[in-house]
Amino acid sequence: MTQRCGFVAIVGAPNAGKSTLVNALVGQKVAITSPKKQTTRTRLMGIAIQDKTQMVLIDTPGIFAPKRRLDRAMVAAAWGGAEGADLIALIVDAKAGLKGGIEAMVESLRKRPEPKLLILNKVDIAKKDELLRLAAGLNALLEPQDTFFISATSGDGVEELKQALVEAMPEGTWHFPEDQVSDASQRLLAAEVTREQLYHQLRNELPYASAVDTESYTERQDGSVEIRQQILVARPTQKAIVLGKGGSRIKEIGSAAREELAEMLGRKVHLFLHVKVKPDWEEDQALYRDIGLDWVE
């Protein structure tokens, strides 16, 4: 059987389920998820294998109307992830319908030369009649090669989608080793895991304007790894929220992140967190590089 390999850009509005779908297709966690919108900030690749086919899944930030520099960098990363892809998969939250600027997004995608798939996600919680109307309307606008109805969370329809992606990939040698599931560096992965815990544990208490920067990632002689990170927030009141009473909250965040990283890396992890108030962190060009984003003027 001839080897196949190709790139699939997964695009959509914030919170449509892009990262959850990438994780489901890869078969393990490679991207962080959260109910909070715009959780994905950078362009990450998940690597899925089926028989002799390797699919490089580009998990992009949600596309939305940018207001700040960070927003512009995220949207640029999303559209940049679609450049040169063998296939663009538009994922739409079936319950939210056309909210989030979906029609404008579809109009932009229509002009692109890449083949396209339409994926309606969260169909398990959408009303059937509204779902069918949404599918018909989007098919008329986008004219995709095919449409899939899935639930990335439960796995319904994911295998059928995966098989369609396999069949759409061109012949070619694999770009990554068989045992590699992501292109993310361990430093970036560590920062993403901690940021996910911030979102899960603080939810609406913590504003969108926060970041995690891995300052050092050191291999110890005993085979364990020492990771030191700073959590950047804009105001002292936000620092107090992250720390919690007597430092209880940051201990919980660190403990959960440490446990997940140890499982992902297959080794003991020593994780040290501290919180820094930096009102202008979104204007720090070096930080953008560290968290995997391009600087956008």
C-alpha cells in the first residue's frame, strides 16, 4: 500500500470544538480544551495515523473580529494555518448556528482554492430541524466536497470523518516519525497544560488577559524534569485570584498541571509556578515568540 501524507487545516469560530476534534482524531490529547472562548491561541499540529496514511491536523485559533494585538496575532495564525493545506475543514457549532461571524468566515473560505469539508459539531445537543436548516444553508454558501455530522466529545461520526480525511490525502512520504503526535515543543506543551488548568479552575474569575510562559525546562540527572513557569496577569487583583487564599489556588493549579504533565511525558515532573503582574504583557514581542505566535503590527 502506498504511503499518503497531507495537511488538514481545521478552522472555525471560537469554541466550535476544533481542539476537541483534533484530540479525537489523533487518539490522545495534543491540544488543550476549555469551555472558555479563544482557548487555543497558537497554531498547533496534531498528527494522526490510519494504516499507511499520516494526517497533519492544524489546530487553529478561533476566527473572530480582532480588537487587540493578541487578537490580531491569533486570527493571523488561524488563516495562516490554512495556507497551503491539502484540505480545509470548517467546523461549526451546530447548536450556536450562524453566531460568531460564520457567514463572513464562509465567504472568505469560498475564495480559497483548497478543497473544503463542512463539519457540524455538537449535533447531539442541537435540535434536528434547526440542524438540517443550518446544514442546507451552509452547503449552499460554501459548496463543500462533503458534510459531516459529529460530536467530537462523544466520538459520534468521528471515525467516518477520519476515513474521509484519509481518502483525501495525497500520496507522499510521511513528514513525522510514527510515534510523534504533535509538533509542539515540550516547553510550549508545558505552558499550555498550565494555562488549561487556569481556565478550568478559575473559569470566569480569571479574565482572558493572562498568559503562561515557561522560563526554564531542565532535565535532571535522575530522569525527571524541572519546569519553572510564570503566570502573567495585568492587575494585582488578578494575581490575588490566581494565588487564592494563602496560596491555595495556585497550589491546586500546579498540582493538577504537574500530574497531567507527568502522565504526558512519562516521567516525574517538578513544576514551580509564580505569578507576575505585567500590565503590558500583550506588547511583549519576545513573549509572542515563546507562546508560538507571530508579532502582528
